[in-house]
Amino acid sequence: MAKGAANIDKPKLGRFALGSRIFVGEVTGGLVRELTARTMTEAIVSGFEVTETSHKLANVRVLVPIDRPSKIVCIGLNYKSHIREMKQQEPKTPLLFSKPSSAIIGPGESIVMPKASARVDFEGESAIVIGRRTRHTDRPEEHIFGYTCINDVTARDLQKADPDWTRAKGFDTFAPVGPYISLEPPSRVTTKLNGKVVQDSPLSDRVFGDLDLVRYISTVMTLEPGDIIATGTPSGIAPMKEGDVVEVEVDTVGRLRNQVVGTR
């Protein structure tokens, strides 16, 4: 367990499949209790109650908690350690780019290596889930619903070759998200490659924190409930190969695990 993982057993929200039925629930330890909300979007927008209907976590399949947000907003060069690693200057304002929601996959799903790239990197990150529609907000804390894990998978060679990062960041399967949404603010992100820790950093190493990012992004675009903000990656980025297993852990959320496969 990564440093700062003491809150890992606090209740978290997720989407689950039991046979052909999909439901949203609250996870505590090894138990999932169903919510009154029928979808995660409904839970975010309208609220929810926890019901008495429960299942063993081992008996359900964990799905991506947010499967089609209106957008995924990402932040570049936001960890001081990563800025040093990339030999860049610290940005004066957040560096924004985006990933399409079609890139999202959930826990246990495969990251597919595209034929167009010879180097695909992991980038473990803590992500914000937006709870309320916002534009030009002065109260960013009122617009955060929760937090999750994201792997900002990147075709590094294409990122260097293209003037824009859309292709390098936007391939299908390049946005693993999950496993749950925590309502507790996180403090640390850790990435493992084949069981070895390759990234491990406190979120305090970021140039811009969660509230700064929501405030700034809302001056550029309207944020909608369920939108995801990937808040940047620390040092330690490296390439993946077919057969690798990547795990991104955010201390209050849990561990997002995905395997890398060749082009299908």
C-alpha cells in the first residue's frame, strides 16, 4: 500500500455490473451497497441515499465510474518533480489540453498499443470529478463532487512529432479511469509498473492545486457535472510494452489496474 493510503477503506462510490444489470453503489471494505440513484450522473446531480441492498465486492464487476463525461480536461507540467524531469520552466498558468471521452476504459480493461506509435508511456494522476455546472466560479470547492484515478496514457513519440497533443493523447483506451470516486480529498498518487513503484508523490508537489485548477478552467470553458480534470503527473514517466500491468493508486480512491496489449 502506498504512503498516505490510510483512508483507503472509507466509503467510495462506483458503478458495478451484476450479470447484465448495471447499478451504482457505495463501497466499504468488501461490501457494495446499492444507491437509490440509477446512474452516477443522477447521483452527482440529484443526490442519493444508500439502500439496504448489498453485494459482496468479489461477486460484482467494477466498471468505470464515469463512462462518458462531456470532457476530460488535462493539465501538463503541474508537478515540480516532473517539470525538472522534462527540463522545462514552471508554468505561470495551468497548461491545458484534453482527451476525448471515447478514450475512457475502466478497471481491468486493456490499454491497446496503437500501430502508429513506437513509444507509449503511463502517466499516473489524481483526477477531479465535477459535481455542479460552473463557469467563472469564485467558489471552486462547491463544484467538486469527488476524486478518482486516471492514467493519462501518452504516445510520447507522437507528442514530440505533432504540434498539437490531440493524437498522442486521444487514442482509444488511452484514458483508464477508476476504480471508484472518493468524496475525500486525496494527498498522494503512486504508479506501479509490473509491481514496481515507478511514480510516488504527494499532491502538495503540484504547482496548481485542485481549487486553483477548477477556478482557472471555469474561466475558459463551462464545466459540467461528471466532467473529469486530470491534475497532472509526477516524475517517473516511462514507456510500457505489451504484457505490462500498470496500477495507478490515489490514496483515498483505491488502485486502478490495467494490462497493456498489442494492437488488435
